[in-house]
Amino acid sequence: MTFTTVITVVIVLLLLRVFWLRIKASSTRNENFKQLPPKDQLSVLKECLLNNPTEKNLQNLKQFGEDFQVDFDAETYRPFMARQLEISKKKDALVEDNELFAEEARWLDSIRPLEFAEADQALSAGEKSTYVEKSLEGISRLYSDEAILAALEKLVPDYSKAQDLLTSYRELVEVREQSGASDEELEKLRKLRNKWDEELLNI
């Protein structure tokens, strides 16, 4: 196993840990949550809000911003919560729900993953390999197509593989847009996205 493979395995395990912790970390008072680095706390809180847009999850994210001086206006998320409530009362509102999810994802991506700050510091210090690694970690914590594509495009001059990742992500988006909503097609999309995520972190 090469060093880069080891790094990749560590990153994947970390992401899995965060995935499970988001279920348990409904409160910032949770001890397991508080032991996470700030960048992981932010990732957990954003995913909690995206998957479960409640007042409590919004307040947890707002509190994080105040504690760590991450600048964003939590109140601008409230219209999404109101629309989610309206949509939940409707039948056959899949299109509306998907559109709302995309808007929520863009809002969350406006709160920049802290890995990108680490990447910027590494680039300023001339540490190109660390810059690439931290940038890819940051990209793995984005939700919207626009943010993912923009971050990959920015990385292309310093990481040639980013161009291949751009191409494959655009292909993935195209498949998703043409896909239906059956269980089989959704499972196919999930596998394709998981494969892309693995390739993203395979530095």
C-alpha cells in the first residue's frame, strides 16, 4: 500500500465517521461532536441542516459561526425551511423538492468548507501537494454542482487530474438529469456517485 493510498483510506474513514456522527450530533453539547476538529464540526452541522432543516439544526450552525467567526447570515435560510414545510403537505412534489434541495445545497456551499482555508495557507507557503490534498477534501464536502465544478476548475492548473474529474462529474450530472426516479435508477446513480467520490480522494 503506497503512502497516497494510506492517505486516501484515512480520508475515507474520516468521512464515514462524520457521516455517522451527524446522526448522533443533534446538539453541539454532544461530547463526541465537540471533540471533532472545527472543519469536521462544520461539515456535520451543514449536512444535518440539509437533511433535516429544523430550527434546532439551524441554530446549531448559527452558533458554530459565532463561535468560530465563520461569517454567514443564518436567517436567510429560513425561507427554505418554510418552503420545505409547504412542499411536505403536497403529493407528487418531487420536482419542487429537488429544486429546493438544489437551492439549499447552493446556500450551504456559500459557507466555505474550512479545508479550503487550509489549502489557501498551503499554497501561500508553496506547499503544492498539501494545497491539492486540502482542496480535494474541501471539494468532497460540497453539495452543489456549481460549487464542485468551480472548485475543480480552479484546481486544474496545479493538479492535472482535476480536468478528468471535471469531465467525469459533468458526465455524472448528465446521467442524473436523464435518469428516472425508480429504485433501480437511483441505486445506479448512488453507485456512480460513490465511485466518483472515491476517485476524487484517490490522490
